[in-house]
Amino acid sequence: MRSLPRNIDVDAVLEIGAYLDDQAHNVPVSMHRAIAAVRRRLKTDLSDHDLEELIVESASTRRLSLLLDSRDDVPPPDAEPR
């Protein structure tokens, strides 16, 4: 992992780690659900982009695959084509 900036929310890093540790290792972790879970469990001033970076780095050290579904312009997998 890279060096964390001074203004990083340590509680967010710990919460992301706890969330990822609870995930199955054979199913991709949904970025959208991970961000939502961290926001539910913890009050943080970090942006979604900051949380995404932390989740990607934490997931990579755990060798977890990610489902990059956090952007609003990405339709859900079961959506019909336009």
C-alpha cells in the first residue's frame, strides 16, 4: 500500500478493512455496496473517490476481486440495453 496522507480518516481505513475481511473471497466485492456499507457504519468526510481508492488498495492487498459499479452512469448488470 502507498503511504497514507496526513488527513486520512484512520477509522475509515479500519472500517474498510473490517468490511473486506467479512467478504467471500470467491465473489467480486461490489464497490457501490462497499462504499454504502462504510457510509452506514461510519461518519466520514472522505469523498466517494477517496473511499474508492482506499477500497481498491485494501482489496488488492487481500487479493479480492472488485466489481467496479460505483458510478451513476453505469447501468446495473440486469438493466436492458437502451
